[in-house]
Amino acid sequence: MSGTYKFPYPGAIDADGHILEPPDIWEKYIDPQFRARTIRLRPNRDGLEMLEIGGRPSKFMIPGGLTFAGAMGKPIEEQVPSPERTYGNTAPFGAMDPQERLALMDQEGLERAVLYPTIALVWEAEVEDVELAAAYARAYNRWICDFCRDSNGRLVPIAHISFGDPQEAVRELERAAKDGAEGAFVAPYTIPNKSHAHPDYDRFWAVTQELDLPVGIHPCAEPPTKRVHQRFKEMQKWAMWHFNVHGGQGPLQTSSRCTACSPGTC
């Protein structure tokens, strides 16, 4: 907790307050028919923690790579994958527990935090099954609404909406809003490879206006076949700024480079 920055003005809001999802939330919150293909963390033969998506090892996240999410801001030698360092045991204070997060916010002088995910910014790049993608999003949204529920409005849940099936996107937006979500985010691409402005999504955008919900397009892992050159121009510069002043999921710390993903995938 040393090095926590105290914001000097009252009423400050963290508009990009990422959390680390506990690794078992998809098994707990996913619809039963998708549980066999849910997101999991498993050790590989070398004892390194492996991200499993749809019953298969992640194509883009190297074994042990998720440790970087918990160790963000720590010296590079503490981010090198090893069986002893896991996504869970490297998670900083306030990353996975709502009461800890509220305590951290008090120390930082923050009134509210708008919460985005971490693992949920990875999996959509590897899922082509629109029903499975929708199930993953629903599971995360159920959990994040529960995570924020008893915070007296200080923790603000933002729903993950997958633009696979347009009708399901509308249904999930409406369901998540009733459950407490105060906004939504979508990936920079869509599974069907359609523009976010495609007419198929007109109803979704109409409903966001009816519900008065903001929607953001959040940078995340992108499949190589859908990556657009310079979609986020100079993103590396702004990522470095983000690591320096934000720290991702815990107290503000010194920045470091990403070692989590396979080369050229993030």
C-alpha cells in the first residue's frame, strides 16, 4: 500500500478503474450448458498457469502471462512467469475484493470508480462462437453487478456486451441494466466482422438511448485477422502513460512493459 497517491481534490472519480476478475467467476456465473467450455485457469505440464478458453489453451496468452496483470507496475523480474507466481497470488490490494477496493479508494481520495475488467479484455479475440461469447459476457456481467452491489454506488459496474448476435446484445444490455450496470463497453471489432454502425446494431444503439446508458469502445486484445493498422494511433505511448499514472488494478506504482502476450498479439 506504500506509494498510494492521494488525489488532492474532493469528489474525484476513477473513470477507468479496472479490476482483476477472480479466476473462478465464469464457472460460478456462466449458464450451466456452457460450463464445460467456460474460461478457466489451469497449470500446464511445467506448472505455469494457462488461460483456457472454450476448452482449449489460449492462442494469444502465453503460459503464466496473466501474472503480468497482477504484477503490473512491479519490477520486470517479478513479472517473469513461474509456477510460484499466479494471477491470484500476485493480485494487489483492492483488485479482487470490493471492500478492499473501497478501502483503497478512501486512501486515494476517490469518490467513485467506474469498473472495467481484465480477463474479459482477452477472451473475445479468440471466440468465434457467438453463443459462447454471449454466455461469457453474461457471466461476467452478473459477477460485476454483484461485486458492486453493496458499495452504495461508489463502485460502478460497466457491462461487457459482445457484438456477435445483435438481438442478444440488446437483451443482455437490458438485463444488465436492470441488474445494476450503469454503462457498457464493446470490443473495437465484432465477431461477424461488421461495423459497429451496421444496421443490424441499430436497435442496440436505440436502446442505449432509451436507457440513457453510455457505451465505450474499449481497447483490448484483437485477433490478427481483424486488427486494423493504427486503430489506436500511438497506443503504446498512451499505454505507458496509463501504466505510470494509473497502475491498473491497485496502488499507483512504477511502470513496466507488457510480457503477457505472444509477440504481435496486443
